Amino acid sequence: MVVVGVVVLAFYLSLSALSAFAVVTLWRLRPDPLTAAVVGVVVAVVLGYLSFRFGTVRLLSQLDARDMSPRESPSVHRLRDRLAERMDLDPPTLKLARFSAPNAMALDPMGRDVVVLDAALFRLLDADEFEALLAHELAHLERKDGLVQSLVASVLQTVVGVGYLFVSPVTFLTTGVALGSAWMRGRPGSWHETLAGRLRLRLDEFVGLFGFGLTVFVRSQSRKREFAADARAAEVTGKPMALASALRKLERAARPGFGLSPLWVYGEVEVEDPVSDLLSTHPSTDERVERLAAMADESMTRIEVR
């Protein structure tokens, strides 16, 4: 055990020395802070853009969706064209798929925008609800929500990676001392009880808390974009309560008791858990419906005033 402890300690000390050398070298070669920040952001944006593009193409290929031809569904295509004209968009390609629960999603692969619709939507939603839901998806395409979210996430991940690089010498050092001393004492599992082990755990907590905070920020922006897409759909269609009704139907259809999977892309089944709320990409259906109802009330007030 002493031999193993020495080997483990030497290994991690080597990693700590190498990472410290890398950090010092980068620090000495650093450009001015503004240039470094610009280069870092540009690299992160390029990587995020490529990841988004290739990831979207891969997702679309995995959905096993087929094109909806104008001959097959002329009314849906007319509705798409009418909404796209109002929103000053090129009409996206419509595709039909079968999800585990009624769903719709807007994708932005290389080339033309795509809206994928679940076949169950045509029997679940009435005409106004379907129009509102389609307008919501077009609003995501109009605002380039998927691309923007990917770029923001890429930039924040780069920040986390750079931060982890600068603390890696201390991380490797404390890990080596904690594991090596625990092996030398004949108690490998007690590494976290050592002073170095406790320091390493505190570093992990700090990095984890920082990463959690960035994740919460990204998810909060995603929820704001859902609210904005709801508002835009209500504005374009003039039927906020139709979208509210569609959301309620999709929520019920996504519940396990309904006989369908709760894992759907359009939103999440609500769980009474504050952490889940923070990490959710979509706001709760109740909150979305409340906002849409407020829009409807405001619209009615304007009509009465006129």
C-alpha cells in the first residue's frame, strides 16, 4: 500500500506540475485582456455554431420524419404560408413524425427551416389551437432561439473550461496528496477525511456550484424565450386562449396516466420541485396559461375602450 501510495502521489504531482506549467506558459503568452476575451468568444461561438448545426441535422435524421406534401395536407400548408407571411419568414418545411407524446418542434438544420409535427396533433387540437401552436414554433424560427441558446451555452462552457484549467494544478495536487496519504496509511477509502481531501471536496463544490449557476442562467433564458414565443404567437394569431388551450391538452396528453410518455420536447410535466423548476427548459404550463390569459384580458380591454 505504501508503494501504491507513492506511485499515486507521484502521478498526480506530475499532472499538477504539467498543468501548472501550461497555466504559467499561457499566462506569459497572453495577449491583452480585450484581445484574449474577443478570441475566446469567437472560438466559443464558432464551436457552438458547428455543434448546433451538426447536432440539429443528426436530431432530424433520428426523428424518422417524412415530408408533408401540399397535396397531402393543403390546408396545413396554406396555414403555414399565411403565418409565415405575417411573420416575414420563408415558409419552413413541414415534416410528420410520431413521438412518444403529442409534440411539435422547430429545427434549424443546414438549409431550410423545418417544423416537425406529431401525427396525433391533428386529432388532439382544433383548428385554432393548431394554428396557435404552429405560430409558436414559427416564432422560435423567427428569433433563431435554438441557435442563440447553443451559442450562449458554448460561451459559458468555455468560461467554465478556462476557469477549471487555472485551478487544475491545485486540484491535481490535493487529489494526489489525499489519495497517496490514504494508501500509505492503509485506508484508501478515507482519502476524503484528510486535510487535502477536504480541500479537494471544497474545490469540487465550488466548481459544481459555479457550473450549476451557469446552467440555471441558460435554462432561465430558455424559459424566457418560451414566454416570448407564446407572446409572439398570440400577437400573430390574435388568439392567446387558443394557445393556452393547446398547452393544456398537450400537458394532459404527456402525463403517464394518459397512456403516453412524459418525455416530450415541447415542455416538461410539472413537478413540485424548486430545483426542477430552475433546471427546466420550459416554464410551467400554469404560468404560461396565466400570461396568455392576461394577454387575452388586455386585448378585450383595448377593444372595449375603442
